[in-house]
Amino acid sequence: MSREIKNLRDKLWQRGELLRMIRDYFFLEEVVEVDTPIMSQFGNPDPALLNFKSRYNGPGRLHGDDTYLITSPEYHMKRLLAAGSGSCYYLGKVFRDGELSHRHNPEFTMLEWYREGFDLETLMEEVYRLLRLLSAKPLERESYSYQEAFLKFLQIDPFTLSFEALLQFIEDSELSLTFTPRDRDEALDLIVSHLLEPQFDPDKVTFLYHYPATQASLAKIVEEEGNLVGKRFEAYWQGLELANGYEELTESHEQRARFEAENKARQQIGYEPVPLDHLLLESLDQLPFCSGVALGVDRLLMAIWGKEDIADVQAFGFEQS
């Protein structure tokens, strides 16, 4: 057997083993696996995401309508939760146009799950527990609020600095950028990814929580020390952003207003608006108290195997598909 064949087989078996371990964990936790559509009549209005779009040409009510490959199973899963499914998870493909780098692939594998009765802190603890299980390592954990991390590592307050001051901070940091941030949220995202995240201990699972309210579209909003923050967290390990979680918003009128604002933001930056998921909005008021999180399986494999390129953990990279 050649070295190339052995390496391929090892990769496929090890990847398959991780998927089996994930399913075993949720089976023992009595969390049901759900198989949601990967093509939808509704897009994701998040201005930070580009949707893959196609058109349906068959019979029925949707003849001639645009369809969208899902960027996440979130909307369908929340409809199931509102209908009484109980805690559930999805393990499968999602799609995001325009994202290709050593950490991004337009088609990738996502683990997303929702826990009834879990608040944000309880879900963070489960993410940590699952990462320890899947990595087979005695990982340590650190947690910082968004404001706390900025103050500790960068000595600036993300809630009080103006957009102009944030741009000046970025310029003073001498980053090599291919674009200029268009608003505060883009500036803050850039600072997190290029200046804050590298400060985290790569050998510890680090949670960053309580993001600015403007960066938590589907999360509950609360006031903390005079700032409006979203009940959202992200988890980092081995220099990679692995997971993004929310304590879920359950008010349809508020969610509709956020979706409409996002569509307007899309148009302002030259993206097409997308049809809003009225089926989700109609069911959201029945959503039970829950928290949910999406975890990138390919990036998790990168972290476990110590790989620098996402194509190294996939059977086929995008340009080989």
C-alpha cells in the first residue's frame, strides 16, 4: 500500500470516527438528530454572509422561484423546536459563498444543536465538555466577557470607542489589510480576529461572551454595566474560532425587525436582499426557552490534528470538488 493511500484511508477513518463519537454523545444525552433541508425558499439576511442561490423549475407553488443553499440549519431547527421536537442536533453540510481560505471552504460540515432549558452558561459548559471528549485531551478553560477581553489584552473599551477611534487603533496596529472597515461592527470583528484572538492561549479552550447587541442578530439582548449585550459566545482553541452560540431570542416581532434591518444593510453594501423566513417568524413565539450553538467540524479536526489548511481534513477541497 502506498503512503498516499494509507494517508487517505487514515484521514477518512479518523474523520468517520469523530462523526460517530458526536452521534454517540448526543444519543446518550437523548438529543435527537434531525435531517433538515439544505435547500430553502428563504435566504439568510446576515450582511456578513453570501448565499448560494439557484432556481426551482419543477411543478408546484414554488415553480420559478429562487432557492438558497442553507448557511446554517438554524431556521428549520427552530421551527422543529417550536413544534415540540425537544432538544435536537444537526450534523451535515452547510454552504457560504465567497469564503475560501486555509480556514474557510464554501461547503463545510457543521454540528449545530439546541438544548431546551439551557441558558448560555450551561451551553458553554457543554461545548467545553464535548471538546474535551472529542479531542481526548484534558483541556483547560478560560472565559472572558467581550469587554473584559478587550480591556485585558488590548487596553481599549469596545463599547465606548468611536468608529473613528477604532479605525485609528487598527491603523496604529500596522495590520496589512485588503479592505477598510465600513462600520463599527466590521472594525470590531477585524480587531477580534487579527489582534485579540491571537492573544488567547492556544492550548486552552477560550470562551468570549456577551457580544455587542449589534453582533447578536438571533440572541437575547440584556443590559450589562450600562451596555446592551447579546447573550452570545464564541469558543476558540488552537488559534481557531470553533463555535458560535446564543441564548435564543423567542420574540417574533423583534426578530422580524432585526431581519428587516439586516436586509437593508445588505442593500447598502451592494448585496441582494433575501426573502425572510416567514415560517420561522410565525413559529418563533412558540419557541421554548433554549440555547443553541454551531460548531465547525472541519475546523475542530484541524485543531485536533494540528493542520493548517482546512483541505487537509476534507476528502475533497473546494477546488478538487
